[in-house]
Amino acid sequence: MKSELYSTHAEKYDAAVQDNIYNAQLERPTLQSMLSELSGANVLDLGCGSGVYAEFLINNGASKITCVDYSQEMVELVKRKFGERVKAYAQDLSIGLPDESSESFDVVICPLVIHYIENLTPLFKDISRVLKTGGYFAFSTHHPFTDFECSKSGNYFETELVQDVWNTIGKPVEVSYYRRSLTEIMDAITASGLSVTQLSEGQVSESVKTESPETYEYLSRNPNFIFIKCHK
């Protein structure tokens, strides 16, 4: 699902997420702590954005990195930053991974992406297909409990398209995404043949306590993202 946040404002978004609270001091530290056995690994970075995770993978010894994103602008940023060190291309992940070979990746990551996809089944089944036996898939997404606050139907178990306005880049930008139940996420995982081996609801960095005490207090008491690791 396209948003101007990741296309028209791609470079501003890249600058914002380097050190902001929700991405740099909550989401990334939590998901990155779940990424084991990266040295020498062949890694697929889904929803690669501007390449913040690609840099982490390079620095932690991944031998081969493939970056995929819906936004051509984000892909161009990744190519400009990392050149031949990564393979990067633009594609709608809702159709799965048609260009990737079966059992070819040790690790698949997907940070803050699946809430832009209405039907998770094609993607999750293809993630299972391209993973080597013993490999793992780790992803983050909006916490279902938090997103339910945006529900217009009042039905937690209904998948709903949500329109919101985010101030990530210092000015309001409209964003659309899907809210869904934890059951729906788990059903998509199990239907793909993967097994959940770790789940986290995240922990905000202590540094936020000084930077923004109110935000730190809120994130210390309320879930914002959910993080899940699955093995094949």
C-alpha cells in the first residue's frame, strides 16, 4: 500500500528514523535483539525502507542481503547507500515472493510492514517456501491491542482499513494500514507451516526517559508494537 511518507518524503523519512523514539529506540532495538546467527547468513529484508536494517545486517556479518520494498524511492536510497553490497528491487509484497528461489534464505526479516497488507497468506506462505529448513522469519507490526483503538466497527476480530495521520517527518502525512486481530496473525503463521519460537511486546530504550519523559512513561505502560520470531 503506497503512502507519500515512503515515496515523496522518502529522504525526510530516512533522516527521521535514524534516531527517533518509535523506530530507533523501540522497534529496532527489540527486533534486532531477536536476530541471531547473522554471520555468513543469506538474509531477505522485506520492506527494507531506506536501508537501516540493511546496514545492521552488513555490520553483523551477513554474507548476502536482498532488500525488497514497495517504494521505488526507498529502493533507490538503498542502492545509493550500499551499492553492490546488497541486491535491491521494488515489488508489492502482497503477491508473495515470485522472484525468489525456494529454500534459499537463512533469515527473513520484515520490520513494520505487514499492517500494509490486507491478506497475509500469500506472503507468509512464500516466506516459508524461500526459507531453508532451520531458518527463521522475524517481524514486527502494530500491536493488535493498540490498533483496536482506531476501530470504527468495534469488532476486534474484523480486519479494517484505517486512515491515520502521522507526524514522523515533522509535518502531518496521511497513512493507511490494516488493523487485525492477533488470531489472524497467528493463523497466517501456522497456515504457512512456520512455528512461533519467540514473542515480544517491546521495551522502549532507557534514553527516552530523559528525551521525553511523557512518551517514556506511556510506552513503558502500553504496548505499541508486537514482535514475532518463527522457525521453519
